Amino acid sequence: MGQTHMKVIVFLGSVRESTPPRPARLGARVAAAMARLLEGAEVDVEVIDPLDLDLPTVFKPHFAYSAGKAPVAMQRLAEKIEAADCYVMVSPEYNHSMSPALANLLNHFASSSFAFKPSAIVTYSAGQWGGARASVNMRTYLSELGCLPVSAMIYIPHAQDVFEEDGSFGADADVAEWESYFGRTLEQMFWWSKAAKAQRAHGLPTKAFGRDPSQRNAPLK
Ligand SMILES: Cc1cc2nc3c(=O)[nH]c(=O)nc-3n(C[C@H](O)[C@H](O)[C@H](O)COP(=O)(O)O)c2cc1C
């Protein structure tokens, strides 16, 4: 594919340790697989794992700190989000919804950091539906966050059979079929990413962001 200088962040949306349900943290292998595919497309890729971040347990978003005063881990991630061209959001389906761990992580950062860049939704499950129901509410969530998801979404049922722990394909996986399926979504994301980057160079809409969340989407008085 060859996407020179494109920076992609893969967000790993699981922090689950429990077994059962087995295997724990299926998301780690899905994120690793996405990273491997993206590396094959010659983009700069980084996986953000919430377990590696030392974020405060009491919720306080990055933009609520005075400039430069946010915890170091949060500040670093805010800079990476700003610098990225697009995002791959990897989420399990919990009770037909997106992962609360992923939402909690993303909620720390302002929509202005993600906005006017595309995202790709990747959901998975241990069972047969591949997180399809979670993906629907992820569209709403990511649209509000400003990184509009591309139309082709990735669902991975029985992810424990599709991928090994290191993110390589399982012995019985139809590799060509899966790669073609994943490639469709990534190609859309790359297309939008290049288009958005070119357009961002001309500036952003003047009324892109209200200072207060209550101002968002409100009809004008
Ligand atoms: C709290 C919870 C809720 C779940 N809800 C769903 C669900 O709605 N649909 C589904 O297909 N699987 C569901 N599962 C099973 C997950 O697909 C499976 O546990 C998967 O491994 C979760 O990803 P993770 O290991 O990365 O946390 C649920 C699992 C948990 C722990």
C-alpha cells in the first residue's frame, strides 16, 4: 500500500484480566495483528495500551489541567494523538456496547485532538457476532469525538481462533480472506486520512469547537 509518513495510533480497548471468560485480553492479539498489518502498509504505527499508562484513577480530562501541568503520561499521549493522522479503535463487545476501558481512555482527551481525522472501528468477540453491536454505538461515539469512522468496519468473531497471542494468524485462519477484509477498511482510512490532511493545511472550520461541552451541537439562540 505504501502510505509514506502517515502516523497511525492503534488504541487497545481492553484491560481485562479475568479468566473466565477465556482467553483474557483477546484485544491484545487483535491490536497486535492490526499493528502488523499497518506496518506492512509502511505507516508509522504505535499501539496505545491503557495498562501501560499511569493515568490518575480520579477522572480529570487533559484539557482541565493548566497548560503543561497534566501528568506526564497524559501529556505525552495528548501530543501523540495531536500528531497522528488517523486512529484504529480496537474494542471488545461488552453487553452489546463498546469497551468502557476504551471510552475511559479516550474521554481524557479533547475532541479537538482527534477532530478532522478519520478512524477505523475494529471490534471482536470470543463468540460469533464479532462485536457488531458495539461497533454501532462506536460510530456515534467516534463521530462526537470528531474522528469520523470510515464506513467499512471490521468485525472479528472467534478472535481466539483467528489470531495467536502474538497477533499472527491462527493455523486454520483463511489469511487471504482476512487480509482482504482488513485491507478494505484500512484503504478507506488511508484515503480519508490523506484527504483530511491536505484539507487541514487550509485551516479548520472557524466554529469547530465550543469551549464548553454544553455548547456542542446546540441550536443557535
Ligand atoms: C463483561 C463482559 C460482557 C460481554 N458481553 C459480550 C457481548 O455483549 N457480546 C459478545 O459477543 N461477547 C461478550 N463478551 C465476551 C467477549 O467477547 C470475550 O470475553 C472477549 O474475550 C472480550 O475481549 P477481551 O478478552 O479483550 O476483554 C463479554 C465479556 C465480558 C467480560
